[in-house]
Amino acid sequence: MKLPSRFILPAAAFAVLVAFFVIGLQRDPGTIPSPLIGRSAPAFSLESLGDPAWRVGTADFAGRAWLLNVWATWCAGCRDEHEALLAIARENRVPIVGLNWRDDRSLALGWLAQLGNPYASVAYDPEGRTAIDWGVYGAPETFLVGADGRVLVKHIGPLTLDVWQRKFVPLLPSPGEGT
Amino acid sequence: MLAAALFFAVAAGAVDTGQRFDDQAQQARYERLIRDLRCLVCRSESIADSNATLAADLRREVERLMREGKSDAEIHAFMTERYGDFVLLRPPVAPRTWLLWAAPALFLVGGLAAVVVVIRRRALAARDNPSSLDEEAGEP
Amino acid sequence: MIPELGHFALILALLLSATQGGFSLGGAARGNHAWMAAGRSAVVGQFVFTAVAFAALAWSFAERDFSVLYVAANSNSQLPLFYRIAAVWGAHEGSLLLWSLCLAGWTLAVTAASASLDAPFRSRVIGILGLISIGFQLFMLTTSNPFDRLMPAAAEGQDLNPLLQDFALAVHPPILYFGYVGFSVAFAFACATLLEGRLDAAWARWTRPWTLAAWLFLTIGIALGSWWAYYELGWGGWWFWDPVENASFMPWLAGTALIHSLAVTEKRGLFKSWTLLLAVSAFSLSLLGTFLVRSGVLISVHAFATDPARGIFILAFLTVVIGGALALFAWRAPRLNSAAGFEVTSRESFLLFNNAFLVAALSLILLGTLYPLFMDALELGKVSVGPPYFDLVFLVPMIPLLALLGVGMHAAWKRGLLGSMRVRLVVVAAGSLAGALIIGAAAYGDIRPMSTVGFALGLWVMLSSALIPVMRLRSRQPLPAAVVGMVVAHFGIGLATLGITGVQSFKIEKDFALGIGEAATIAGYEFKFAALRDVRGPNYVGVEADIVVSRAAVPVTVLKPQKRLYNSGGNPLSEAGIEVGAARDLFAALGDELGQGRWSVRLQYKPLIRCIWLGAILVALGGLIAAFDRRYRAPVTSTAGDRAVAPAR
């Protein structure tokens, strides 16, 4: 049976569409990918949360791996992940640097005093400029920066020990190396 | 017509989240830029529409970059470097989006051409064969 | 116990769908009336058991049974009963059950109303609907079971997304799904026609009222979604061209093209294969929408939680159903043709243009929605396509469509327009343009090219529609339901155009930092931040502001925007205070607290925005009126003469 070409067009177009969908399903849908992965961590130098005279910045951690954790007292998820952060801090494998995003200084200090402080140092970003440089859009967010200064991992949402083990630990320098 | 449509897009409403620029052209440019950037917190809004804090921060950045004399392309680049291409609501005009931007004209012309062909055929049939005008599908 | 009952009922429903599908199609192929009757009985059974399953899930929600995983994930003991029931379709698994119930319902209705169709054709329609039902029920039972248990049971549920705790939630999805699923009837009619190799156009008359019914539900569903987004999301927008919104709009455009194309096929037997293709497409787009929303191939704020297994299943289902129908089309459609003719300015012509523009619009939206996927799959980088693109591009086919609409309504079948009509239309066109200029100048103090075009087109369509009943009544011609329906629906389109133009051209949105006692002015209205108080709801706490609105010192209203924090956690939600008016809405929403008692307040002036949804309601009403035209209510008969079936194989 001869099929006039134009009647087969819809079926053919559909077949092409399905092919695209098959490819599309295999790619990672969902989370917005971060363009920072693999690039140098955006440099910053901000006032320390505790003492405005001190400064905290990317230069402090040159040559070693470190975590940047973006948090704020108004962020419910940050409270949820606090326990996990304390546990990770106790492991002492990488320093955790806090970025206090658009928060009130005294509230933030009180929070840490009350709940415990997992951070090696905390940078105070009341205007959110640095957060924007890091492409932050929803606290909490946690980044792993490698010893070479490049962003290796970004996690959006509360950090759990499970996520820590799966996403971050494999990329940490092995104990004894470059601390 | 496309030019008119562009005018519409630019002139639409007064999205004035605080008059940022005294110069009307600059203000219009500002409003266009913030309408073209997605608010990632709310995701279904531009940073012009959203009242999320991040949206306000990004609007402030757009204004700052404009005052620094950056071009539209540079401002878009600033945003996509940090947030990825997903932050742009207006697709760039580049070779890979040529089909996207040509589509309105293509589809319209194509559709009209098909319609014209069919109408001509049927109108000629009507003229050459008047009984064809009486053909109906109705139930007996 | 009840959840297990529901699960079991679903399994039974699946078995009955299989019976329905198998016996109906088999019976039609073999001419076996006993089988065909068995297929019809299965329809009733399938409906009953799907309804039982649905009731079981609703019961589990009502009784706060947190041992059911789906209930625990989408409900909360503090959630009011109304929303607990609505939460049944608040997420993926439950919404599939709703789909299934709608499909069972439509199938039952078609079965009951088609007694006068000849048995094999009727059975083929029922059989195809049965096959589609199998797909959904199988999907639920294999990957998305709403009755999965949570052991041990949760002490407390996670709560329904606060955004969804709203009246419109309760009605938007069921109405929308009624529309999506209703297109399956036209799809089944089309496939049955192709299967049988029918050469006539009788199916067009049978299909049209069902298509109208589905289409009008979809119209209301989309309008509801837009209205809900407007007042619930707190930012005053009413359409964002989000992939999920597009997924509902595309079937609507296809459905609109279909109703118009069916008119030509029904009347003149023309464009049979094109109309069949549209009938297949409308439902295919509904299914495609389901895929896009649930598979995660596109990023969208509306999207359900994704899971690759689900994506694969839906895609396979899609391929079978749509691919099968299109293959059937490729096989059988070439045989369909007609020798009928019509003149250049006849109604047939205009309806062809209607289809061309609607399909162009549909294709543009489809391309824009899928483009990010195409680019990503071809590794050409990531592209995002949003309102700046769609707003622009949608105008291109719409402007000519609206312009021609005003003329096409008056065109006669077969032959062109009569001379006197042309004069009248020119007068109406001139009046519309004048009206547009007057509105711009008098109401908004500003005349712009695009706003004038928009107002003029809106008025043009409205006046041109109104002309029809006026002329008919004056010349004492009859005014059948079909004509009234058409007039009302088209009038609605014109009204909506007016609304869209008003809002897009002349809306004003401004942020202000206000403390108690301070005021701001937009569009001549003064908004005074009068008071702030704490509020408490059944499952939230928050603050509420009193914003006193006045114009020229005359009090207009008090708006009460709220900022809520739900007990189950999450980001604070802004509930806007809206003052509704025929000519404009006034809108106030609370932003962030700025310290020292000052708040960021967003004030908006939205001219003519109500016209959009009012217009949409009229469109749906028009469809409803048209569906009840006498010619659809007469018993459908088919004689041997118009069966004209092509020789088998």
C-alpha cells in the first residue's frame, strides 16, 4: 500500500519528538545546574560576623579545600541542617566557612551562641552582593571549594549527613593531604 | 507588525519598582532588562514582578551595572555567569536560536501559503463545476 | 483496610478496562454482538470501581489516615476538611486517579448517549477509550500507587502546599482534567472512523457536541488557573507561559481549531482528513502535557515531583497511543477526499484561515516550550524561553485571526459575502477604531499604537458578534442555539482581548516603603498604610495590614493583605488584598519588613483585568449553548447509504 508522503508527516514528526524525549529523559532534569561548578570560586572579602574589624575572605583558604555554607536566621532549613553541620565540623576534615546572608548581625550571633557554632569563620553579607556572586537563590546552600580554588560541589537545601557522604566526601582531599 | 509587537513589549505598563532613572530611555531600558530576568526564588516571575528579597537585590544589581555603563549583553552575561542560562527569560538571538526567532514568520507564511493553495483549488472547482457548490455532507 | 479496598478496586478497574477494550474492539472486528455487549457492560463496572478507589482515597484523607504515604505527604491534621478532600488531587498519584475517574465518567456518558450509533462503530469508540484507561490504571498500579502504605504510620502529615490551600484549588484540576480527558472522546471517534475506513463525514456531527463539552471545561479550567494565580501568588500576574500552563493552552488551541474544522466537515464534508488529524492532536496534546508535567524533562514551578521510571512509562504510553493513532491516520486518511467547492470569501475560507492561525499559534507555543529540551539534547547549550518571547510571538498569528474573525462570522457557506454586509462591517470597523482611540484618550490619557490595536480588535470582535442577533431579530430570522452560542463565545473573545490590552498596556506596579500612617499614590488612588495586626488561621500565623484606599479624598475600600507563615514550615506566603472593579482592580501585597516598623508594600493598578476572565466565562457559556443546539439533540441515525466503508484491507 503506497503512503502519500504528506500523510506520514505527522507520524514522522512525532517519532522525531519521541527521540528527543528519550534523550531528554536521560539527562538530569529538575535542579537548575550551577554554572560555577568547575570554575574558580568567586573571590570575596567581607567583615567577620563576630568582629567588624576582622575580615573573612577567599584568600584565607587559598591552597586548601573548604566548605562555604550560606545561612541566615530567617531560614527554616538552616536550622534543620545545623546539627549536621556541627557533626561535619567535629570531623574536622575541612573548615566550614559561613556566609551570613542578608541577616541581622546580633540575631545571627545569638543564634550561633544558642545552637552552637560549626564555622571556622563567618562572613557577614548584609546586602547579599557576595551571595549573588555565588549564584545563591535559596538558603541554605553549601559549596565545596577544592584546594585549587575551584568550586567542586553545590548543594541546595539543608545539608544532611547522607548528602554529605554521597556528594561531598568523595571529593574531599584524603586525610593528611593539603589541610 | 513585528516592530509594533516589539514596541508593545517595551511600552507595556509602567513596571516601576521605584523610578530608578530620570532619563526616560534609561528607565525603559531598565524595565526591559528586569522583565527579561527570571526570579529564581519564585521561578514563575520575572525579577520585575517578584517581591522576593532576591529579586530586589538583583534589580539593584541591574541598576548598578547600568550606571557603570555596562551593555545589555554584559548585564545578561553577569547574570548567566552566576545563575546559568535559566535566568534569562528572553532567549538570545544567536545561530542556535535562529529557528526560534524565525518561527513566527515561518509558521505564519507557511500556514497562509497552505490555506491559499487550498482555497484556490476549491474556488476553481466552484467556478469550473458549479454543482460542486451543492455538495453537502448532511444527513439525509 | 479502606486503602487496601481502594487498591483492590483499582485492580478490578484495570481488569474491566482490559475487558472493555478487548471485547469491544474484538467484537467490532468480528461482528460479535455478545462481545460488544460485554464491552459495554465493562464500562459501567470500570466506572464503579474507579469511583470506589477514588472514594477510598478521599476517605483516607478525610479520616487523616497518615499510614497511607500519599496522605501523609499531602495532608496534615490541622488541614480543614475541605482542603483535605481537595488534596486528593494535589499531587501526582492522586491526580492520576482523578484522570482515571474522569475518563471512566466520559466513557460512561458516551456509551449511554450513543445507543443509536451502529454497534461496531460504537464499540470501536468504547474499545479505544478502554485501551486508554488501561494505560492510566497500569501507570498507577506500577509506578504511582496512591494507596502505598507508610510503615510505621507518620504521626503528622507534611501538609498540603500552602499555595494550594485555596478554593480555586478544589475546582481547578477537576475542571481542567474534565476538559483534557473529554478530548479523548473526539480522539476515539476519530480513531474509530479511521479504523473502519469510513469515507463519510457523519462522525463529524456525532463528535461535535462532545468536543464542545470538553473544550468548554478546558476553557473554564484554564481561566480558573489564571484567576487563581492572580490573587493567590501575590504578584498580580495572570499568565506566565510556564511549560505547565502551555501544556493546558495547547490542547485548548487545538480544540478551538477542531470545533471550527468540524463545522466545515459536518456541513460540507470537506477537510475530513485534516479534521481527523486535529481530533487526534487535541487529545495527543493533553497526553503530551501529562508527560511534560510529570517526567521532569522541563523545569517548571508547577511540575510534580519527578521520577525517571514514571517518565519512561508515560513516554511509552504516549508513543503507543499517539503513534498508533498517527500511523492509523497515515494508513487510512489518504483515501478520504471530497469534490466540494467554495468561493474565496465563503465561510469555508475564513474557517480555513482560522485553523491556519490557531495551528500556527499552537506550533509556536510548542516550539518555544520544547526548545530548551531540543537545545539541551543536541548539546547546543542551555536556553530558556519565557514571557518576553511568548508575549511577542503569540501576537503574530493572533492579530490577523481577530481581524478576520469579525468578518468571517458573517460569511455565508459556499458563496461570498453579500454587498450590504460589507458596508455594515466597514462601519463597525471604523466605530471600533474610534472607540479604541476614545478609550485610550479618555480613560488612560494615552494613545499608543499597540494599545489602540488591541482595543480596536477587541471592540471589533465584540460589535461584529453583536451585529448578528441584531440583524437576525430585525429581519425576523430564526436564532438557533448554535448561532447564539457562537455569538456569545466570540463576544467573550473580544471582551478578553479588551481586558488583556488594558492590563498589559496601562497597568501600574510600584513598590513603596511605608510605615504606619504613611501613604502612597498611584493612578489617582491614595493607599494609606493604616494599621498592622497579628492574625492566626487554622494552620498558620501571620500579620495583616489595613490599607485604606481613597480617590480624591473619597474612601473607596480597605485592603487587607496578609503575610502568613504556615505551621508546617516553609517560606512566608503573601496574600494580596484586592479590590475588584469592572474597570480596574486595585492590588496591595506585603513584601519584606524593612525595620523600624516600615514595610515594603507593592501596590498595583490593573485596568480591565476582570474582562479577561469574564470573557473566558462567556466563551465557555457560548460553547455550552451551542452544544445544546437542536440538531445535536435529535436522535442520531445512520443509514446504509452513508456508511460507505472502504473494502477491508
